Amino acid sequence: MHVITNLNKIKQPFINSVVTIGNFDGVHKGHQAIFHQVIKKAEAINGTSVAITFEPHPVKVLKKNDPPPLITLYEQKVELIAKTGLDVIICIPFNKEFATISADQFLEGILIDKIGTKAIVIGKDYAFGKNREGNITYLIHHSDRLGYEVIVTDWIPVAHNIDGRISSTRVREIVMAGNVEGAVALLGRHYQIRGKVRSGRNRGGRLLGFPTANINIVDELCPKTGVYAVTVECRDGHYKGVANIGYSPTFDDHIFTIEVHLLDFNNDLYGQDIRVNFIQRIRDEKKFSDIDELSQQIQKDILAGRDILSHY
């Protein structure tokens, strides 16, 4: 897949472009379904499949107070979109100046003249341009004059006893509630955080007998505090593990940490960038009476983690 981060680098329109546009936060199953439609249509007309997204997320620029946490930061979002098989992703730098572009300017100046759009694949609620003046009705109204087809996709319902349709908002709610198993039904994969292993407080191995990797998380969305069975991707390979997210109430220091104990692993991870996939929540975080009681619970957590991860 070809990644373009500057519209000025597009010197000529792509051949028979089939385009979808969106923020695609999370690259969930709903987004994946749209990408597959784009690819299918592009194949039918011997064209180029294109996804247009924005960086930073427009909500970071337009919403002043408390924007929702992103599910996937830019690097992971591009990786996940690339896996769908699209030909091109165009990431438009989003700022307040770009936010003033009218629907007409975006449609004719960018989609038609710059990209050569012959078909647009969008969801039912998609809108673009200043004040969101461009919508499905607008696109259909101009389609004959500008020579493109509008394809509107259906929303994807959530399975596995979770109500509603698949959306980025729903993914955030489920992950923040600690329901990492339920998140798989929406994402089509396990929820993942990324970060660099940093020096911790030297308690895991020294005091508790279970060395841990202390992660300096880069992601914005973090699962609910508690203990989880996880898999870990690092430079040395893939491993199983147990992660604790929380404030270490037994030690009463009120410092938020994400610590991972890798099963059957003795190497040093310090300074490495690792990826942690959340498989299943084991229990809530709780305060224990002393270090011995905490150590005994960690042993139980590890046994539970091994059992959960026995098929991974």
C-alpha cells in the first residue's frame, strides 16, 4: 500500500479511483467492511482503491475540551488499514485552516481533480466540509455532473450479545469497561496497547518474586484497572503474560502503572518497544493486607492466565 501524507505530492489523478473517507479510529469491523467494498468496486472497474483519513483526528483540533481517547494512534491505524489490501491511503494534515474548506472545494478540488474519483463508498452518517455541509444527499446531487457513483454502506450490527451497531464510540466504552473479550467482536482482533519498557520501582522481582515489565504507554485508550491475561509482541518474539493495570493499592503510592509479567521469559526488555494484546480480564485490582498475600494472589493470577492462554 502506498501512503501519501501531502496532497501536493499527487502529481496526477489515480486511475478510476474508488474512495472512502473517514477518521477510521480503531479500524473496527465496520471500517473493514467499507474497505472491502472499496476494493471490490475498484477491482470491478480496474481502478485504484483509496482511503482518505486525517491526522491529527479532527476532534483534536475542533473540540477544545476533553476529546475522547483515540483507539488507534496514527502508526497503528495505517498498519491496520494496510492489512486490508487497499492500494493507497491518503492522510491529510488536519488543522483549523483545512477545517474551513467547503464541501464544494473538497469534492471538486480534491476528490475529483486531484484524486480522480469515480466512486465514493461511505457510511450512512458520513458528512464532510465546513459545517458538515457535504452529506449523502449532497454527493448524490452532484454525482451525475461530476461523473462518479455513490455507494452507501449499511451499518454492521454487533454480535455476541452486545447491543447496537459497531462504532468507535462503542469500542471505547467496551474497552474502558474492561470487556476486552467483547472488544474482539467489534474490532476483529484483540485490543492492543503499545509502549516502551521503562525502569519501574524494582518491586516485582525483588519483593514479590515475579519480575515485570513496566510500560510507558503511548496509546490514549486504556482498559479498566485490573488484571488481564495478555499476549506480548517484542523484539525477541511472541509471549504469553499477565498484566496489571492500576495504582498498586497494596503499596499505597497512588501511581498509575501498567506492568506485565511474561510467562517463561528471562530476558531483559528494558528500553524495548512492545505490544500488549488483551485477551481476557482475570479480576479487579484490590488492596491486600501485606506483600505475602499479594504474592499468593499473583501466583493464582498466573495460573489463571496460563489456563486462559492455553489455546494461544
